[in-house]
Amino acid sequence: MLDNINAVIFDLDGTLIDSMWMWKKIDIEFLGERGLELPEDLQHAISGMSFTETATYFKTRFKLEESVEEIKEVWNNMAYDKYMNETPLKQGCLQFLQDLKSRGIKTGIATSNSRHLVESVTKQLAIDTYFDSIRTSCEVNKGKPAPDIYELVASDLCVEPKHCLVFEDITQGIMAGKSANMKVCAIEDEYSEFEREEKIRLADYYIKNYDEITR
């Protein structure tokens, strides 16, 4: 899997850390406080969107009075404690990061999350020093499945896309990596179990956890 690979780029939620479960709870709570119910299609509709794109979508769809920046601030505050205390690393993740570092392979994070949360949780889990670039989809024109975020991180790392390997947990992210002309490994996650077969079809590789690579 790592043959001819000079950089590995990770999504964050559901890929490096077990956190996808949390956002549905936050959406339910956020909408509930405003007298609204969670639509069945919401999670699919916002999949892959950047933090800003998601806030804009919420503001428009649910006719919210708050500004996009105010919505993002509320979400950051709601998520912070959970990220600090309830989001462990995915199985085998730390050992894999250590292995990549020992091989001299560059690493980056390409996430749809907010910079505040990604920097906070990677520091809390003591993995922040393993990454040469951390970028969010708010820093590019379009979120996933557009390739923009992966192209930006590859540029930071000074590595050609064909020598990059992406790790992703959802189809929108897998498509973003493939559109950037990178190899993609899909990782199993309970949140995206319903699209498991599609993930396997789209990706170059599929793993249940990182132990499958390091052992």
C-alpha cells in the first residue's frame, strides 16, 4: 500500500478519530433548541461540506436568525467538550503515524471540520506533532467531493498527487481523493456502515483499522 507513496493525507472525523457519532447528536440538540426536528436526509445532504458550507446550508434551509459565523461558534462550543473527553483515536492510528514518521513519509490532515476543533483535538490526543500540514475545507473554494482540500495539502507537502495516499471514511471524501488523482484507502466506521459496499467500490483499498497495515 505504501509503495511509491511519499505523503499520506488523512481526513479527521471517522478516519483518525472516532467522532462521527457526535455530530448527529449535536445537530439534534442544535435544531431541538430552535424548535426543529432533524430531517432524515440531513446527514446525507451535508456530507463532505466544509464547516462554513454546512453553517450556510443550515441558515438557509432552517431560516435561522443567527449569522453563519454565530452558528459556527455555537457548534464549536457544543463540540469542544466532547472532542476533549469523548473522541479516542481509531484503533492502531498512533502506531501507524509513528511508522510513517520512521519511514520519512510526510503526513497531512484534510478535514471539513473547523480549525479550532482539529487543532484542539490533535493536541489533546498528542498527535499534532506528527503532521506537516493541517488544512480545513474552509480554506479552499469547495468542500468534498471536490479535490481542492487534498490538492492544497499535497501542495503544502510538495508531493505530486500520484505519490499521495488518502485515508477517508465517507464516500464524499473518497471521491475527493480520487478526483485529486491520489490513491485512497477507505477505513471502516460505524457511522458510514450503510455505504460500506460503495466505499469498497470507490476506494483502492479498504481496512477495518490501522492494525491491518502495521502488523
